[in-house]
Amino acid sequence: MVKPLQDIQDAPLPALEAGIHAVADTLFQRWPTLIGFSVHEGDQSDAELHLTVSMYPEPRKEDRSVVLNEIADALTELVDEAPSAAQLLRARTFARTLH
């Protein structure tokens, strides 16, 4: 499980952003084939967040599910600790930084 920053429940915006980026960075380190992921909202009747994942090389279906579930769990844990982080995640794309 990815551990977001501790004690960010009432954190100011920069700390929430840092927590979000820390989670994303950990996910990219853990999954070398993860190129990026996007967080989307469902339709108007659906308040949940949805994910799109890009990986190369394309993994087996069951491996892709493991990655997707880990990302979802990490973001859910972050939002549970700091509910205001949900708004910062909406319509956001995270991409691996290559140098």
C-alpha cells in the first residue's frame, strides 16, 4: 500500500499538492511500466472518481487490474485522510517524468 503524507487532513493547499505528488511519485517508482494515469469524474449522478491508466509495455489483464487497484486504493486513502484532496484530483493527469 502506498502511504500518503501523514496528518494532511486540514493541510493547506501546498501540503495537499505535495501529498498528491508524493503518492503519484511512489506509484511511478513501484510500477516502472506505468506511463501515466488520469482521474475523471463519472456522469452527473456519479460522484465517484474514475481512472484511466497508460502502461508500456501493455501488461497482462490481471497485472493491469493490480496496478489500477493500487492506484485507486492510494488515492482513496489520500482522500480519506484529506477530503479536500478529492477536488484537486478531479480532471487531473499524472505522467511519468523522463529525463
